[in-house]
Amino acid sequence: MVSFLCSTKSLFIFFIISAIPVAYIISVERAEPSTHVYHYHSSGWLRECAKWDDLDRRFIVSLFEGGVALVEVPDGHSPGTILEEIIVVKEPELAGNASLGIAVDRRRNRVLVVNADVMRNRYGSLAAYDRSTWRRLFLTQLSGPGLPSIPIQKKRVLGGFRKDGVTSKAYSIPTYGLSFVLLGLGGSPYPPHMHSKGDEKSFADDVAVDEEGNAYVTDAKANKIWKVGVDGEILSIIRSPLFTPKEWYKTLVGLNGVVYHPNGYLLVIHTFSGNLLKIEIEKEEVKLVKVGGGKLVFGDGLELISPTKLVVAGNPSGRLVESSDEWETATVTAKYSGPAHRLATAATVKDGKVYLNHLLGMGYPRKTHALVEAVFSAY
């Protein structure tokens, strides 16, 4: 087998096969884009998330090599002019971790950034920065070495019964000055897993913030959600059987994009199953949204563009989902197919238009990234 892979013939075949997608990518990159695009130069190949900051007219971008950058859009910007990335956050103590999901908390003039050990899943954290000065407000470790395994004590039951009959119990756990509340499901007086155990492999991915300033961070590996208070304290960890599909292959990438709905609940996408989930914040009750009109498999970043409309970035590039009953049910009504080779990972709204962030940059030595306007057509 090794000799075959190293033979002249096999190398020639590999070259021919690889030349096909390379030629396609080159042709797509050279073609005139069908919608508006903001291109910007960057020092890195990978950019997971970008959010529009309407107050200062700029995109806030997370760096896969760790950190935060700005892409400023000047007044009178002409199409075709390539913008420049300006790095504003670089944390030496977070070296080796990627910066992923971003949430702009306009009410408190801050930006929340998720950091994670992408390759080993051994570290996760949430950082908050002042939006004007980029001074760090807090850095909360969510997972990894250094977090204690917390013994769960029998305390008063805070939960009740879910509508589907599954018992929902919350356990109060005092530890090192913080009050944790862990959600366990089932008839046992103890949760089925030591939820706050420091050695659990996790992948902190995306973040949303509610009106009180609480942040919600998804875990794409262990399928849970951390709730972090306005000052960086961990308030609770939410788990549910609905977060974990029965098929093993649907658990490879789990809870991903998350948004906060102004009516007091979260919407979360599960990437490999395509499940859209609704989480009532007060009760920490989880429901599966019944979605028709199409599938949401490979959904990644989310953006709520109105109380009844949600954009799901991923593959295909973007899908528009609508609901008229507070997201008990929903329908995929439109889609947008953009530069698939760049991999859409996040969505944001600028001046009433949806723009998709793409993971991969192109070019060498200066990489060029694309923020592409998504114009949806009927599904």
C-alpha cells in the first residue's frame, strides 16, 4: 500500500483529481460575485466569526489563532476596495487557543468572546472586553485542567416536570465562592454525570447574551450550555437528552450557534443532526422546534434578524427560517448559496442586509477573507 501511494502513477492520479477542485476554486474566485462582498486582508487563514458593530461602523472578527480584530468600513467605501484587519486583542495567556463565537453586548458596551482548544478539547473560556478601549473585563474558564471536580450535594429540588413527562431537577452546588446550579434529568436524585468535572472534554463554541447581561456558551463536544453571569461568574450548566441524538455520527459536532430571543428564550442549532432547539431561560426547559420545508443539517452560526426570522449559516451558505408561533414550529423558507469552498460559519446584519462570515481565507502571503451579502431565494 505504501509503495502504491508513493508511486509515480498514484502521484499523477492524485494531481489530476486535486486539480479539478483547485481549478473550480480559482474560477469561482475570479468570477464577478453575484452579491456585494467586503474583502479584507488578514494575517491568518481562518476566521470563525464576524459581527457588525453599527455604532462604530466596523466588523468585529474573531481570530482562529486567538484574539480579536476590527475591519473598519469607511464612509463611501467603494466595491472592490480591499479593507484591512486591525488586531485589537491578543492574549498571551490564551496562546494555543482559538477565538470563536462573538456577541456584542451594546447595552453594556462590551464584546463577549469564546476561546477554545480546538484540537484537544482541553480548555474553554469566555472573555469580556470593553467595546471602546478593549480592556479585558473578565476571563472565565469554563473547562479544562485547573477546574475542580465538584461534589454534588443533595439540596432542595428547584425544578419540576417537563411537558413531555421527563423529570427535571436542578441541584445547587456551592464551591469556591461561586454558586453553581446544575440541571439533571431523570428520576435519580443525582445528575447522570459530574457536570462540572474539570477533566470532561469540551468545545466552547458560540455565545449569546440576554437582556440582563448573562451569557450562554454552547459546548459542541459535550453538548451542554454554560450560563455565565454579567460579572463572569458561572451560574449554571444546562443539559438535556434532547442535546444528544441517538445516532453516534450525529454527535460528532453538537450544539453550535446560539441566539437570544427578546421574548426570553434561546434558539440553538445542533450541527450534525440539524435540530433546532428552544430553551426557556427561566425554567431551563428544552424543546425541539418542529422544522418543516427543509433540513438544517450542517447549520453553524445563527443570527436573529427579527423576532420571527432566523438566518442559519453553514452548508449551504445560508438558510432563512421563519416562525409565527414563538418558535414552537418553524419553516425553512429560503436559501442562499455562496462561495461554498470558503465555508460559511457565521451571520450578521449590516444596514438591514445579511452578511455571511467565511472560515477560509485565500491568497499568499496576504490572505484575503470575504464577508458576503446573502440574498435569499425561495427554498
